[in-house]
Amino acid sequence: MITRLQIMGTTMPLDVGYIVAGSAAALAQAYKTPATKSLWLAAAGLLASVIPYTYFLNKEDCEAIFKAGEEKKAPAAGTVKRLALHGYARVGILAASTGIMVYALAKKGK
């Protein structure tokens, strides 16, 4: 059986790592390029917002799914759907942040 630690111990450091590194890189670019500073700050803010979003909105559903798995039961109705919808929102936030960064880079070259 896959344990909670195996799942979270693998994915969490990767997620936090690229979010922190990406946010730091965007903040560095904001400092280096005053012409596109607002774009870089917006991208850094969006990217960094994924961590609290995940913690506060996904934690309860994740705990319910892990508990149901330990009890060898199905999670409560709607739990998996809510978790999936929050996952889509997280991907949207990450995509928006990446899009802003790409736009800022393209604007810098003009």
C-alpha cells in the first residue's frame, strides 16, 4: 500500500521547489528590468499564491481521501471532484503566471 509519506514526500518538495525558485526568479527579474517590473511582480505573486491555495483549500479533501484509503472505504461524495476542480484552478494559476512571464520576456526584447 502506498503511504501518505510516499505521496507527499515525493511531490511536495518538487512543487514547493519550483514555486519558490520561479517566484524568486520573477522577483529578481522585477528588480533587473524596471520597464516590466509590474509584470514580473504579478507573475511572482500568482506563482507564490499556489502554496497557500493548496494548503488551505485542498488539505481537507486530501485528508479525507487518505483517511478513506486507510479505512479501505470510498471518500465522501464530491471529495474527489472538489480536489480535481482545485487542481484545475492551480494549473490555471500556474499557466497564467507562466504566460505573464513569457509576455514580459517578449516585451523586453522589443
